[in-house]
Amino acid sequence: MLETRDASEGDLDRLMVLDSVCFARPWPREAWMSELAPRAGTPLVTLGYRGAEPVGFLSAPVFGARCELRRIGVAPEHRGRGWGRDLLSHAIARAAAYGCDRIELEVAADNTPALALYARLGFEQVGRRPRYYTGEGRSQPVDAILMDCATCSRTP
């Protein structure tokens, strides 16, 4: 099981490094600073560790009864070990503790591993944005799949 802890502004550089190895288009520093700052929602930025090494992260702020999964990543050399599942399970439990009853997300239709993970944890497709994702090595635009999980009231 992956150990998790809340991230803080002191983790900004660590988050940016992980984001850059997980995604072709990492978020800029300002975006991460915004995710970590208190605002209308409750920040929920988590780092996942194996020993002293951070191997993954998640950002899923809570807005009242709704949580929005904005970013989740596990470093490529650590994938396939269930740590994305551990991070997301942690977020579901934390969101429920904040009184959330639903988690929303969007994912590229060609991201088969993520779609499988979300389905295993109870997410269901609720919509689609045609031709939403471009670039990142894609020769054609890819649809965004919108998913919801209304199971936040129980621990996965």
C-alpha cells in the first residue's frame, strides 16, 4: 500500500517534477500554486510515497458536496503496482470525510489504463466531449470521457 500525505507549498517543486515525468503537458507553476492555495473549495493535493521517494500525486479539490479530480499521476517507472488505485482510494475517503457525495473527472478516451481504474472504483460515464484532447503525440483529436462516482459515502 502506498503511503500518502497532504502536499503543501513546500512540495511545489516535487509536484512539478512528478507532473513533468507523468504528462507531456505538465501544469505550470502558477497552476500548482493555485491548487495548493486555500480558495472557495477545500484543497486536496496528495503525494504518494514508497519510503522517502514520492512516486505519485493527485489533486482533487472539494467544493461542497462535489469533488473534482483534476490530476492524478504515477511516475512511469512505478506504474502497474496499484499505486494510482491507492491514491484515488485515498481521495475518495478524504472527499467523503469532507462531506462530498460525488467525484467528477474527465479522461481522454484513449487512456485505457485510467478508464479501467476509474471503472474498478465505481466511476460511470456520464458524458462525452467530442474531439477535446489534441496534441500529446496524438495524430487525431480524442474525445474526453466525463465520469462521476456517487460512491464517496463509502470507503472503496
